[in-house]
Amino acid sequence: MDIINKSIIPIIAGIILILSGILAIIVWIQFFSNENYIIYGLIGCILAIFPIIAGLLSIKRKYWIFAFIGSIIGLFTIMTPLIISGALASVGFILVVISKNEFN
């Protein structure tokens, strides 16, 4: 049997991306309280789902291209009032790119 040493980088990237998506959803949900900004809140929540999916794929180490695209979409969460989610998404994006060879 051939033992392949796999690093923890994709798991860390997945956790960071999931946290980024959850924080972005929390921020965008606050836009639902004002009826003038409901559409922005809806678009923001939909965009915040992609980093969560990318994080799950990164933890499973499957479908690198989808994890990559989801982490890129997660970069758009930097436009929220809470910049932390965008910063986390950029760290997750970098870690997904670094660990490309560990995905199936």
C-alpha cells in the first residue's frame, strides 16, 4: 500500500471558508429589516452560500475547480460592512490554491 501524506491545509481552508460564509450571511440578513434593501440582502445571502459550499468541498478534498470558484465568489463578501468575512474568504482562497494537488 502506498501511503500518501496529506496536509491539513484543505481542512483549514474549508473551515475558514465556512466561517466566512456564515459571517456574511449574518451580516446580509440584517438588510432584511429595511424594506428598501431587501434585494441587496437576498443577493448577499445567495452569494454567501458559495463559500460555505466551497468550504465543504475543500474539507472533502473533492472537485477543486468548484472549491476554487466558490472561494472566488466568497471574495465578493468583502463588500459587506463586516470586512472580516471577506478577509477570511481571501485567506481561504489562497489556501485552496496552495493545496490544489491534494484534491481528487
